[in-house]
Amino acid sequence: MYDEKAAELLPDPGALPDTNHDVTLLNELLSKLPDKQREAIVLFELSGFSIEEIRDLQGGSLSGVKMRLSRGRDQLRLWLEDSSKGSRHKAEGTGGDSINSLGLQSREGEGRK
């Protein structure tokens, strides 16, 4: 059965190898998050849902959604930092900030209206 969400997360065969690695790593790390945190991150960061829309889907309060996003981002950041320590390039100037290279930055004030 075709799963549109899963298809969106597949690496682009035409993308650079580093990009494919980042997408694969992000998918692996997302799968480790608790269900509600993962769902909030995917809906907000990847699908562009607003915090209000996520609250309507998940239930609870706006502050609850914001907390799930914050905790999920924090956990992903920790895992990415650990991952980059193990696979950091030896050449100077490479390696970068993994969390920013994957586009996971706070945007609580954004979203669809």
C-alpha cells in the first residue's frame, strides 16, 4: 500500500550523498521519538501545519503542542550532536552544525493560517 508520508521522507535519488545521509539519519532519529513528539515535529516542520492545527489533531492545549515540539527538537539535537561527533570529517571547516543543516529550527510563531 502506498504511504504518502513515508514517500515524502524518502531520500531523493538525484540529491547529493550528504543530503541522502541527512534524510536517512533524520528518519532514524524521528522513529526513536515518542509518538506524540514525532507526530508534532513531522506535522509542523515537514508538513507545515500550524500549532493550532496540530492541537486540533492531537488534542490537549497549545502549550502542550509547543512543549512536544520543544522536547522533540531538543532530543533530536542531542542525538544529532552525538552522531556528528562520531562521523565528523577530519578536514577543517567541515562537519558543521547538524541540527541547522537539517533545518530543525524553532518556528513556533510560523505555520499555516
